[in-house]
Amino acid sequence: MESLPPQMRVRVMETVSLRPSPADDSVKAVSFALSGLDTDRNVLDVTFRTLRFLPPHPPSLDPLAVLPRAFAAALDLFVPIAGKIGDGGRVVWLAGDAVPLVLAASDLSVADVDTDSPGSDLLEWLAPGDGDGVAGAPVLALQVTRFACGGVALGMRVAHALCDGAGATKFLSAAARFSRGEQEPAVAPVWERRDLLGPRLPPRVVKPFERVLALDAAAAAVHGPYGAAGGSQGQIARECFHVSDARVEELRAELSGGEGGVKLTTFEFLAAFIWRARVKANGTSPDEVVKMVYSMNISKLLAPPLPDGYWGNVCVPVYVVLTAGELVAQPLADTATMIKKSKQEVDEEYVRSYIDFLELHRGGEGGVVTAGRGVSAFTDWRRLGHSEVDFGWGSPAAVLPLSWRLLGSTDPCFFLPYGAADERRRRGFKVFVAVPAPALPCFREEMQELSLQRHCFRSKEKL
């Protein structure tokens, strides 16, 4: 694409410090208690980085002037996100704390950026650095890069303890409303985390989490679960696969088995398919226990449901466990049905038991709670409200993850939508996957069955 290295094609012009102005300007320090889900070690020590590509802005508008004002206004409502992670499961905001916003420019066009290449070095230069393990690092950091074509890249790094994807979208959506000239967010943000999702007194665990979770002393000795038990060994390859809606629907209908069969969702089918493909490509020993984990939104499962403005972590991990031999040998419909049943087992008691399980094992000598090695993690970003993040000149053309530590795994799988203007949106979606590099050729062969390009070629042959 370019002859110069990526860092030479992105020029930092200025770093702006954004400071919130709380409603009570006499307050100089505030401590905010995190929830039981926020302090899960799988998220507490992790920052999450994302990248959004916005369409070209109108000539009358300067995004490098508009966006800083919009984010500053949003920070007045989301004060904790301008603070720092403190001790004891709390976020501390001091009056001098600021959010760094890097303003940058590039001589490239957005069309020069391969948003289907999760391993691209250029993408890394369009967002704030990782920041993991840096003492006193700001909870939030932002970067706005204007391209020669007028397109804009918005990079974001946020401490996962403050929010998940849905919560981050609430903050960005509020900033987008201010950018469009509106006076307030659609829904006022709600904190109340310890009250709504704190441990019970006394904690009690009813669900059998010990079947999939255990204390890992090695993880405690390093940087949490991702330094010891979370990931695969050796080099990890990251790749994008284009999945055909029509092909998924055909296979899903076959597995559902007609009128009397179990109705499977796209997520249930595809997670089962990719999990099996990974294990086969890895050549995992048949007697080795393998696990898949996915995040499930519990906002509406609780009684009463969480308020619409709640922006903390609202997902719990859900696990399915088999031996590698069982996973490869059994019909794919059986694996997908196991995933469906695991979703049905998540109720309010599951949520409360999970929070209490973490509380009972917090800070213990036995280590950090993890699911161990060989965990395949899945998350679905197709309905996170990305289209709501419209700063006044159009919804994102692409939304990408830049971090690969998720649910205790370092080789996760993301289901991602195409941008509103991408013609492929009508025919499918894309999947970002991390797999051990030696397994990639075999994994590619498995994924051909779902390929958007292959299905389109077959359709043309029939005409």
C-alpha cells in the first residue's frame, strides 16, 4: 500500500487534555465503587482498544475542532471515565485528571487502509497505545486521525473495568449527540454499580462454577489470567473471514432438522462450527478437555432489569465443556444445541452466583480465577449500536477491535458487521479470528464452507 512505514504516514499534531466539569464544581475528588463484574480479573487488569472509521466530513466542518468539544461535553456526564483505577475495586477521579486526546493527520485515504486485515501495522498507529500494566494510566484515551480524503479514524482505549462494548458505545453515542448539536444524551448515564451488581451478604454460590473455573497460582504471579493460563502457546495469527448469510442459513436450517428440530440462532451455529474447526486445525489430543466461552448480556435478565443508562460491564461468561474427541466426533447440531442450552441456564441466580464466586475467591492465596488453557472465546458485535455513533456526518464505515484479550483468552473470535455503506452488508458479515499460526492453513480450509466469496461464485454458476 505505502512505501513509508505506518508511523511515517500518521502525523501527530497535538495532544489535548480533556477534563470533565462536574455539576458541583466544588468537588475535587470522588471515589466510585466498581461492580462485581467490573472487578472480574478477566477484565479488571485489561484495557480494550477499538477503531472506528467515519465517512468523509463536509468541507464546512473540522472534525479536529468539533470532536474535542463533543468529548469534553460527554465527560461532564461520565466523570469516572476520566479517572484512574484505584485499590479496593474503585475508580478515583481527582480534579486534575484528564483524558488525553491525540489529534493526528495522514496523507493516506481511508481507502488505503485495509480494515479487513486485523494484523495490519497501520491500524495500530491510529489508536492510543495499549497502556496495560502502566501504573496510573488514564482510564480512557482517544485519538482522532483525519485522512487526506476527509475520512476520520477514531481510536479509543478504555479500561475494561469501566465498561464493555455496550457501555463504551453509550459514552460515544452521548459524545455524538453533542457533536450533532443536541443538548443531552438520549438516556442519562447511571452508575450505582455496587448496589446493582455487587456481591450478596453473605456471598453464596448455587451454580457449579467449579466445573469450569479454578484458582490459578501462576496467573496470580504474573499479569492476571492472560499471562499464564489465558492463551495458546507460540505465535498467534489473526485473520478476517467473510461469512455468507445465505450459506449460514442453509446449514443452520439443515441442522435444525425441519419442524420438529431445535431452532438454532446464527450465533449458536457459527460458534459451534468455529470452535470445532479450531480444535481440528490445532490437532488437539482427543482426550484433552476443551472449553468455549462467550459473553451474554444480562441487563434484562435481572428483576428489576438494569436501568437503560447503566454503562458498566453487563455480560457474564458462559461456558461449554467437552473433550476434543467428543467435539470433533459428535454432530455439529449437538454442539450447537449444547450452546443453546447453556444460554437457557443463565438466569438471575447464575449472575448472582458468578459475582459471589468471584468475591469468595478474591485475593486468596490460591491464585486468580481462570478457565485454564485451550479456551475459545466468542463475542458478537453485530448489535452493539455502532450506527448510533454518528457525529453528524454519517455512521462508522467500519468498527474494529485492536485488543485480543477477552474472557480469559488471547485468541478470541469477533463477529463484526460491515459498515452501512459496504455493499457486502446485504450478504453477510465478517469474523475476526485469532488462531495459532501453524493451524491457520487447516483452519482456512474449514472456513471455506461459510465463505461469502465462495457462495457468491456458486450463485453465479447457477444463473
